[in-house]
Amino acid sequence: MPITRRQLLLRSSVLPLASLGLTGCATVDRPSVQARLQGRSITVISTVGTTLRLSWRGTTPFNNEFGEAFVPGWGLKEQLENSTVELLKASGRFSSVQRVTITSTRREEALKELKELRTPTDHVLLLSAAPSGDSLWATREGFNGLGIAQRSIVRVNTESAAHVSLRADLLVPSTFGAVLGEATVHTAQRVPAPALLTGPRLNDDVAAAARESLKVQVDAALQSLVSQLGLGKAVAPAPAPAPTAAPVAPPAVAPAAQPARPSASAYPVAPAAVEGRGIPGPSGAADSRP
């Protein structure tokens, strides 16, 4: 029975989807880009997805093996382009979003091809392979693009991983491919070993798990790239909390006046005048005048 993406994530010995060890970096002025792209058209192009990079890291550099696997049937190129198109459409920023397929498999070749493509669009988002360090085994051989890597010591203790290292360039075709912004993302996830056989070549018994891992990582990587460039769905600011009425303190109750204890030598005192009228003292009071 084939392994599903959910099962792969649950069985992963590295990290769940929420934390795939994903790292990214961007160079872009987000407010300027967002204002410039608002209401404009954009085309998504990918130079990666049909070929996997295979690498086997051995005990010494002399034991290292490198190769490629042509896997157009895995649908990774279509996933890269279609998923990015959907993310850009969901943002509501663009008047139109489309994808165009080119033959170039390298960024430099794609930039030249774009000048001749004359895509009827205001901007182009180009997806290509990016180099990154070895985030799993800290070997001198890093990762690049979409691929499967394997590590062993004297051909034992074999460990395998699927990796995604991508770059996104936001280009302006009308100005010979001027770059408005760029972003990179790197992620890797262990898969059942051995995913590679000597050569190196794909191990068909583990290929399904490796493919599902790459699909999961591609989804996470694309969301990161679009977010880094500021092209994702605008997040509405959280509404300010309604002001809470301050509790009204109950009116203070004046303590009851305690009657003064009369002194034997005291005489009644006439109260102060109120509205100009004197208040007479009680009748029968002794006159205190001499």
C-alpha cells in the first residue's frame, strides 16, 4: 500500500510539517513591490521539477557519488507552477495570473529565454534551483534544487533524505529582466533508507515515500517564497478590542453622624447664616451676652 503524505509526516524521524527545518532569506522592498504589482499581471515559470539531483555522501570524498533521475511523471514541475499560481490568485493582488512552460533547466538560461519569450505580462515569477548547505549531516556537499541525498559510513548506517532548495526571482520582462526582489528557501526531511542504490540511482522500493516527501516540502517552500516576497494574501489587521467600561463604584455612604456628647458648661451655638437669614437658636436658651 503506498504511503500517503499524512503517514509520511507522522512517520518522519526529523520534523513534522509545521517545522520541516525550513529556512529562507529574501531581498525585497515589500511595500514598494506590493504597490507596484497591485492590479497588474504576472506569469509563473519554473526551471525545476523534472529532474532530481541524487547524491551519496560516503566516508571520504572519494566515496561520494552524484547523479540525476529524470522523473517527469512525479508531477513536481506542474505542482511548482500550479501551486504558485493558486497562491498568487488567492492574494487578490493581480489582474491575471498564468503559467508558461520553458525548456531551460537553469536560471541563467531562463533569463535569456525570457527576453525572447515576450510574455504578454507585466511581471514574471521565476522558480529555479538554489544551493544550500548540508543541514542534516554537515558534510561539505550541500543540497541544490529538488533531490534525494544519502549518507553512509563504509556503506553501513545508511540514512536518506529528500530535499528542496529553491529560489524565486520577481522580474520585469519589459526592462530586460530587471529583478524587483528575490527569495530563497531550504528544507530537508528524512525518508526510509536506503532511498538510493549504488550509482547512484533511485531505489524503486522507497521511491514513493521520497516523492511524497518532496511534494510536502514543495508546498511548504512555495508558501515561504510567496510570503517572503510579499505576494501572498494580505492579512487583515486584527480589530482593536472594544473598550471595556470601567466598573462604576457604588456611591459612598457617608457614615452616620454621631451626636456630640453635651458638655455641662456648654451653651447652644447659633448656626451660621443661610441665604442671609439667621437661624434662631432653640427657645429657652440662656443669653450669653454680659
